[in-house]
Amino acid sequence: MPGEAIVNCYPETFVPQEGGWYSVGIHPWYVASSITGKDISSKRFSDNFLSLLRHPRVLAVGEAGLDKLANAPMSMQLEIFAFQARLSMELDKPLVIHLVKAVDELLKMRGALRPSNPWIIHGFRGKAALAEEYLKHGFYLSFGEKYQADALRAVPLDHLFIETDESPLPVTGLYEQAAAVRGVSLGELSEAIRGNISKVFFKQ
């Protein structure tokens, strides 16, 4: 399907290939190295990043995020996350989010920014109650190879994505597993996620 493989890239390493689809963002693990010696409040920094995000093969901003296990101070992570979130809102492109142990900070940021563009939690592994909390705030949830079955079942099909991330399994295998967990046919699951991809990433 179009957009089935969307590759996450860092700004420094983004080299688009013909026919590829991408997201570009500053990951919280690499915040410090990405902005060392740079003024993110400067027009030059913003314009350079915007030029990457405006590339026609870039469908999303990310992975952006907040991670309390990362080396960068949370204050720095929050600043970079807000910067990327605002650009995603300006461009009306979805924001792909890496999140570790920072749920309250993320929800507070979403409440402050009040985005109308989709925000997607990448590699969700939390419990069903956390999934329902995110859904209440309008997030989409993307599941990889490892997840809690009750959480996967708690997500409405119209807010669900399946991803390979670093899994060696092909995406078709992950679709088959997810369909079995949810008790639906592979065709029903695939059609729903295809619709989500079209709606969120291609605005169709």
C-alpha cells in the first residue's frame, strides 16, 4: 500500500531516495548532539529544518519525543519537542512521538499547544488504561512486535497503526498477529489501517 514503509530519519542523515517515504525529526536520544552549537530559536535553524520537512517525500515530523532515560535534560527535551510540534502544526503533518516515562509532560504539552494535526505514539507498549487515556486526548497509537494484548484490543481501528520499527518480522506478519489478537480478519484490519494511512499521512 502507499506509505506502507515510512522511514524515520535524523535531519543530519536525511537523503531521500526516489520512491521512498520519510519522517524527519530530532529524537530525544540525540537532542544534545543535534543542537550542540546551534540556536534553535534562530530563523536560520528553523528555516533549515523546515526545508527538510517540506520535502515532498516527507510525510511526518518525528520521531520527536520525551524520554526520561535519555541523557539530555528534560528542559532541553521539552524545548526541542515543542519546536518540532509547532512545525508539524504549521505544516499540517502528523507528529510521530517517542515517549518513555513522560506521560504527564506530554499531555501537558498537548493541552498547551492544542494541535489539530495528528499525534501518533510510536511503539506503544503500555497497558490498556494508558491506551484509553491517550485515546481520550485524541492520539493515534502505533504498535510494533511487542505490546500488551489488552491495549491493542482497546484501540478503535480508526486510531490504530502497526509498525515494524526494528523488528525482523515482516509487516504482514505483524498484521496477522494483530488481527488474531483482536479477533478480526486480516482483511478487515488491513483495510482499516490502509484507511488510516491515507487519512493521516496523505490527507485523502
